[in-house]
Amino acid sequence: MADRPNTPRRSSNGGSYSSRSSNNRARGPQGYAGARGNIDPQRRREEMSRTTNRQTVSRFSENDTDLYGYSDPQRMRRDQTNAAQSGATRSSRAQARSDGQNAEPSRQRQSARTRSQAGDRGARSSARAQSSRAAARASAVNRGASDRASSARSSTRASGQARPQARQQVQLSKPAQRSAPKANWESALDPRAARQSSEPVDRGPWFKIAVAITAVIVVLIVIYAIRSFAVAGAEIASNNSASSSSSTASSTVLPTVVSFVAVGDNLPDTEIGEYADSLAGETGDGDYNYEPIYSHVKSYIESADLAYVDEEVHCGGDDIGPRGYPSFNVTDQMADAIVATGFDLVASATNHAYDWGSSAVQHSRSVWNTKSVAFTGTSTSQEECDTIVTVERNGITFSLLNYTYGVNGYTQDELNEPYEVNFIDETRIRNDVARAHEISDVVIVAMHWGTENSMEIDETQEYYGQLLADLDVDLIVGSHPHTIGPVAWLTGSSGHKTLCAYSLGNFISNHEVPGPENEIEGMLSCDFVRSSDGSITIENAVWTPLVNHDEAGAYSVYPLKDYTYALAQKNKGLSDLEDPITWLKNATYQTVTTISIDD
């Protein structure tokens, strides 16, 4: 086949490529000389370099788009190495063709070999430089250029089947010369290989100490963080729990409780007045001190939310002075002692209320009107008589009504004014109780009734007790018999429960010839409890036995549990008893049978 001229031509896709046949490419330097004449070596090297660059550029794909035209560094290194090897392979192939086809003299072969070796070195150097520049330009190559390069590469592989054989011969001829530099170059570019080949460095003991200290610090920090989280969690749980309890408490209406105590007749006479005079200092100076008489029960009285007493003897005026049977009177300082002991409710409708007439009633009422107590039973006007006395404790309003069976020596019609003393009258009681229910939550009625010196209830007590229960009165406190009486729960017509203490006995007294039954007395205590539904009940009713200590020159009130045998031997009403303490207890238990007794 005739040699074709070595002139470039255009391919179908617009790229330029060489039209030399496989025979022309296999001829080497002399083949170029035979076909085209001698070619300058420098020109030959530049043409080989351009050929190498075109082959290198054709290896790029449109996805190799990093800074140097590659997304894979290993692929870049592989293509650079292949480019260098391609230049060496072409040089070796040209030399082989020259040796097999030409028989020139030795000098010409030596000269060609020298030029070939120089070309090889230049080609390799130029290939490495040009491959770096080509890599930088590869990012700008578009898909059309990539396709054209791929077509040229396919044409080259189809027409040059002898190149792989020549490349294999060259690679087999110098395997050691190429493999060692390549291995060193890849090791330099791969930091993992450098780390694997490096030996461990001994940093000395201080480095180990620093590492240990750092580890300890880290452990301490972790422990502190865990404890902090635990404490915070506990606080949150506690706060949540506290918040939940507060919400529960706020949504639940707790019961309202008002504690209450009541005692019987406060009945001082002349001797008790003289004793109070002595307690105040110089006798006969008009100064009286009644407070020490109640000192032994004061803690019971003042600890209650409400405390009641029946003031049987009136403060008729200091000009009258202390007086006893049959017409009693007490000086004004008795009111101070009652208030100081802790009483809040005072009843005055008794059979001795009119012992000193209308003026004594008016004076007594004027004294009590200046005290911080709810006072009722006697009045100086119709308006006072019609007024329902109330007192409020812990949101519960209490009203106090007071009536007496009569006064000594007078009927109600014989009084200066009918309103001065409240007599027991069914019609009035019904009206007063109804009005009291309208303005109060709890209605207490003090009844001065019964038979003197009798521990049994009479018909009057029984009748009016049931009447008050039917009127839904909450509590009845009785006085006058000078002895204690039964305690009962009465059921009204509506089913309402009424606590009735028929007689609390005396509170302080000095009978001319007292009997043991006059020295035993009682203190009723209970709680008024308002439930969440608004209803009010009486709970924890207790009877505390008291003893009226009636000793010449010394008068007082004691709780039975604090009263001693020595004191009983000095009491003129108990001294004749073989075992006065036991008698007092037995009398209490035989009379009060329906509620607890605190003895």
C-alpha cells in the first residue's frame, strides 16, 4: 500500500486527527524520513508533545470538574503516569521500527538512537508539564469536546493495534525502572501510607501525666454534670409535686372549725367580794381584783375561739358594793375579770337580774356595753331588747339568745319596763330564733331554768328543750339549778340535731350551807364545723368536770383533774366526804352519760 501524505484532515465531528496508516505509524523516525524526508528533531519533539496533549485531554469526562479537571486524585495521578509512559512507549516503538527496517551505517543508527533518547527525555518532561496545564484547562471542556475526544480515541485504538504490543515490550524490558519511582510518588501523595510507615514517637512521662490529669478532669466534669442534672430533676419533680399539691388544695374546700367552751353561773357573793378586795391590795379602798379566782381555768377559756359564761349577779354599782343572798350584787371590776379570763359571750337574764331594781339593770348594761363581749339578756331600751346579738369567728356567724324563767320578787308586768329582762316566752322565743337564723349560721340559746339543787331535768326544761330543737337551734346551754345536769342530743321535727346541756352548774359560788352537789360543776367544749357543702355540725363534744373551791378566805375554780385531796379537805362542801375526789368523779359520770368526759 502506498504511503499517504502526513497531512491532517477534519473528522466528521469537527476534531482533527492524523490520517497516517498503521504502516506509517510503525516506521519510526526513518519511516518519516522515507515518506516525507528528514524532519528536524525539535519539530519532531513538539509534534509528539502535541499528540500526547491531545491524548491526555481526550481522557477527561464531563464530570471531572475539580480545580485541576479531576474529581478523583488517584485518577489524575494514573492519567499523568500513563501520559509519561505513552511518550516512552512511542519512543521505544520508533526505535524498534528503525532497527528492524533500516540498514544504515552504525554512525547513523547511533545518531538516531541519541536523538531518540533525547526525544524520550524531552517528551517525558514535556508530557508532565503539559499534563498539568491540560488538567487546569479540562474544567472548561464541554460535552461536545468530550464526545469528539472519545471518537478520536476510538479511531486511534482501532487503527493502532500494534501499540499495546509495543507498550507491553517496553514495560517488560524495564519493569524495575518504572515501578520503583511510581511507588515512591504514590507514597508521597498518600498521607495514610506515610502514617503507616512512620514509627511511634515516645513523648516521655510528662505527656502521660498530662493525659492522666486530663482524664481525671473529664471524669469529674461528667460526675458534676450528672449530679447537677439529678438535682435539677429532683427540684423540678419537687416543684411539680408542690404545684400539684397546691392545685389540689386550692380545688378542695377545707372544713372551717370554731372551738367553743361554756361554763355555768358566775355567782359571787359578799365573802368572794371581800376576797377580791384583799387580792387588789389594801382592803376597803374600793379596788377589787377578781381575776385570780379564774386563773386555774383561764387556759381553757382563752384558748377557745368562743367562750360563754352566765353572769348571774349583776354589776349594779360600786355604791351598792358586793352583796350576797338574797339580793346579789358585784362591783364593776368583775366585768374586767370576765373579759381578761377570755370570755366572749355573756348572758344576764337570771332570777337575780332584778335584785336591785331597774337602776341596777341600767348600770350593769352600761358597764357591759363598754366591753368587747356579746352581752344579752337585760336591756335599757326596747331597741336593745329586740337586737339579736351576734359574733363572727372564722367566717361563721353566731347569735346568742338568753331567757330566764323569772326574777326574784317580780313578775314581768311588775318590772319598770317589760324589756329590761328577757323572760321565757314561747311566742317571743319562736320569733327571736327565726330572726336569728336569718342573720347567723349558728344559733345558741342560754336558758336559765330548772329546779335548784336538782341534777334531774324537770318538765319545763324538757318542753322548752324540745321546742328549741324543733326550731333548729344548734346549742342549748342551761343554768340556775346550782348543780350539773344531763347532756343530750335532741332531734328536732326537721331532723336537726341539737346539743343540749341542761345545766352546767355554778362557776363560782359560796353557798351558806353548800352540799357536795353544789361544788361539782362542768365546762362544755365542742367544735362547730362547716363542711365543704356549707352545712355546720357540732363535733368533739366534751365535758370537763370543774370544782368550785369554797374555802373560807380563798375562792377559786379548778379542773377536777387538777384538784387534790388536800384542797378537798379545805373545801367546806367536800370536807365531810371520805373520798371527795372519787365522789366528784362518780357524780359526773352518773349525770353526764352521752358525751365524753375529760377528768
